[in-house]
Amino acid sequence: MLAEHFSAYTQWRGNVASGIGELRKWLQLNEIGDAQSDLRLQYLLDRLREDKLIVAFVAEFSRGKSELINAVFFAGYGNRILPSSAGRTTMCPTELQWKEGDKPEIRLLPIESRKTNASITELKRYPEEWQIRPLDTSSAESLQQALAQVGETRLASLAEAEELGFPIDASGDHGIRPDAEGRLEIPRWRHAIIQFPHPMLEQGLVILDTPGLNAIGAEPELTLNLLPNAHAVLFILAADTGVTQSDLAVWREHVNAGRRQRGRIVALNKIDGLWDGLRSEEDIEREISNQVNSVASTLEVDASQVYPVSAQKGLVAKVNDDQELLERSRIVGLERALSTELLPTKRDIVRDNTHGDVTDIVGRSRELLNARLTGLREQLQELTDLRGKNQNVIEYMMRKVRSEKDEFEQGLQKYYAVRSVFSNLSNNLFGHLGLDALRDETRRTREAMLDAAFSRGLREAMKGFFAHLRGNLKKSTDEIGEISKMLDAMYKRFTVEHGLKLAAPTAFSTLRYEKEIERLEEAFNNQFNTVLTIVTTEKHTLTQKFFETVAVQARRTFEVANRDAEQWLRAVMAPLETQVREYQLQLKRRLESVKRIHQATDTLEDRVRELQQAEDLLVQQVAQLNALAERIERALEMPTEGVDAPPSALAA
């Protein structure tokens, strides 16, 4: 079921991309629009092509998480693919993914990389930092053996474990417990990426398999980046343990951080443990219902968000094609929930982003065509009125057009002045959003944290860091307001004085970047909400690692802000620049037409026929543009239950 819905979503995405690709080719062929619009359409196509749906599986160890992934995604191989046995099988965060051009392989990042403070995101750029091992996908057994590597561990001294940032606790309740010789069992790998040619992975699905609480808490990137960016988080509990204290900690600190409402599903696994053969089906159903209600109450969610399943029986049922056992495992209900939670949410995001850009580009292109049509019809009317007129009238018309041209060129002086001010304000904006200032503030904060001997010093350093980022975003908002106000005035001036068809410039807000900085600050504060007077070596190390991850995420946020601001600045100037050029061209053509008629009146009828043919072509182009826009609109609104792509708009 999930595979079918995912395939339908992929087809929907393909239909939308096809419509956008056709629009882009048509605009290029008809020389409509500008380079900025073409870049935006190409960016939309790239975004649709690279679209990913990330599903994170989160649980403490021995909850059946890997078995659930096997049952939902890999039953078609006729065996377990991910290792699934008693105890810990996933020791490091593991991403399963595939894209065109990849090789089947496992990329393993050594745990020692944590000593460098480099984030996983940064290290993904450097293949030499990873151990890369080929995957033999010809049999399930070879895959099992290869994927078992993600569960490898090694022994470390107390000092090394502290340096790597692992929480250490003699009781084992809040960290790793040392053995009798004072050594600790730690993961061999920090992160794993499995490139695996699976049908759903090929369509853009990314599965994130996470280890338990201690490992999550020791890897800041999970808390600050990977889990928050997942489109769905599946939290797995076990029916035989219920909600333990460590389960509750994982839920509160990671799954439910920020009180996310969408894409959050709870699976109560191992309900087959209740099938003991001594109780009736009614008693078993009553027990499952009681456990579901208890879990829902403890996690403070609606009981409808808790799905009781047996991953092990679901996998066996799929492998053996046992429909009765499959129904009893209830795995299909969970897959349906994943479909209804994950795909509509992701589709809404893609649709909204795509619709806004396409609507803006089509609107601009339509304005340009209408401006050409208006100018052409005015010129046609002028020439039609000249039929039978004497040379004096034609000379008057020529002077009139020259006067309009001179008046417009005077207005251009103000336009060029605005361009100069626009350039200065744009430089100011990028000064606030710039990465150089962020890099300096990051270095200052890092030095302050290294010098801090108390928790208060660490907190003050981070507080100043976030205040600096918010301040820069506030200054950016002020600059954006000045730019918008200036352009709005210029748009109105050219609309009133020269009849240009210009809508108000599009708005731009820094709210999304402010929200991301707030989320990072909240995540950092939540991680260190226990105030300690003296900063231990282990806590100081972990705090430093969290800061480095925060700094990377902040830089990514500002990089996106820079890119979006640059696109917005180009977008708000493009309509004015395009219509100024178009108006200049129209004036030039009008003057040339009147000159030709002044020199030889017999060309008047020929010129009128030329303009009438041009008018017909423009009317046809407006109709074609509207048809292309309607095609994309239909594709965006089309249900994802597997509908054939609509025919080409131009074919209609």
C-alpha cells in the first residue's frame, strides 16, 4: 500500500515537472520572459527532481525498530535485510538512500571523527573521511552480512569516551556504563550511509534509522538537523515494556521537541507477545486497546496516533504471502498511516512552493504579452487613422512619438538613480546576511566557550551568539522594507506616467530564517537545561560539539537566506527592467513605422497588415500561455491515486 501511494506521488511530481519543463521551453522558444525567470524554472525542476521524503525511525534498543523497517520496506527480498536480533543492532545513525548515478555501497564514518568537531553535514563533502565498502545486492544473505556492520562496536578508555562526548554513567541509566576494567563499549562508526537500489529509495525515499537515547544525545546533528528535517517520525515502543523512562526521554527530547503536530506516528510493536494461545481474541483485543490508551495518555497524544503492530509477524506474512497473518499483524494499518501522514504533508509543501513561483512567472509573462499587445494595438490604431491623411498629419504623428520618446528617456534618469540606490541597499542587506560576519561571530563564541569554566559562561556565550544572529536578521528586515518601499514608488510612477503594466513588487520576509534560529536556540537550551556549577570535561566536550553543529546549521540557514534574498532582488527588478526595455522597443518601432510611411505612403497598408498578423500571433501566444498555466495547475491539484498525465496544453 505504501509503495503504491509513493509511486502515485512520484507520478504526480513527474506530471508537475513535465508541465514546468514545457512552460520553460515555450518561453525560450517565443523569447518571452528573462534570464531570471528561466533560472527560477530550472531551479524548480531541479528541486522536483531531487525531492526527498525522509522517514525517521526512532526508538530505544530492543523495540523491534529494524524489524519494522524490514517489514514495511524490504519484505520483497524474502528475508530480513537490516540486522534484527535481541539487543542493539543499530549503533549509529544510518541513512538508506539511492539516486541515479549512485553505486551500491556502505559509507561508514569512523567514530574518531567526533574529535575534530566537524559536523556530519560537512564531512559528507569529503569522501576520503569515510570508509567505503561495496554492497553485493544479488542476494539477501550478502546484504545482511554487509549491513550488520552498522552495529559494530569497540572498547574505549574513560578518557577517550569523554573526549568523544559520550555520556558516562556508572548505573547505565543516563549514559554508558564502564565495565569492570573501566572501559566502555562505544560504536565503531559515527554515521552510516547505505546506497541501495530499492524501488522506493529510487523514487526519493530516505530512511533514517536511529540508535537509542544515549547515542542520540551524543550526536548533536540528530537533534538539530536530521530529526527536525524528517517529514515523518515513527516512534516505536514495545508492548512488553510499555513506555519506560528512557522511552519517555526520547519522546520528549527528540521526537516531540517543538511539539510537532504533523508527521508524528507512534507504533506499539510486539503485540504478538499477547498471542499466548490461552486468551480469547476478545481478551487480546481488550489488552491491546488498554495498552494503546495507556501509551496515548503517557505521551499526551490521541489514541488514534498509536498503532499496535507486530513487525515480526508482518514480515513473515509478507514473505509467505499469508493474508490472514498479515491482517492480524496490523502492519497494513501502520503503512496506511504513513501514507496519509507523510505523502500529503510533503505534497502540500512541494505544491505550495511550486505554485507560488509558477504563478509569479506566468503572471509576469502574461503582463509582458499584454503590454506588447496593448502597444501593438495602439500603433495599429495610429496607422489605421493615417489612412487618407496628408503629410502634415504624418509629420505631426512623428513629432508626437519623438516627444513621447524624449519624455520617457527623461524618466529613465530617475530609473537609473533608483537602480543606484537599489544597489547600495542590496549591498547593505547582504552585509547583514553575509557569511563573513557570521564566521567572525562564530569564532568569537567558540573562543568564549573554550574559556568558560562554568555553565553560566557557556550559556552566556551561546546567548550572545543567537542574539547577534537575530539582530542581523532584524537589520535585514529593515533593509528589505526600504527596498520594497522604494520599488513600490517607482513601479507606481512608471505605471501612471508611461502606462506600464506593473503589479506591486512581491514581498519578502525573513520570518522563516528567524524561526529556524529560534528552533536551534530552543534545541540547544533543551539539551542543557540542567544547570551545573562546574562544567565537567564530558559536558564541556558535548557542549562544544553541539555548538559546532549549531554553527553549521546557522550557516546553512544564512546561506539559504542569501540565496533567497538574491533571487528576490532579481525578481523584483526584472519586471521593471523587462517592461522598460519593451516600452523603449515599442517607441522605436512606432517611430520607424511613421518614418517609413512619411517617406512612402504606399507602405502604409503593408505595415497595417504586418501589425495585424503580429496581433494575431500575440493573441495566440496569450492563449498558449494560459493553457500551459492551466496544465500545471491541473497537475498540482491532481489526486495522487495514480492518474494519467494530462495531454499537452499545446496539443489542445
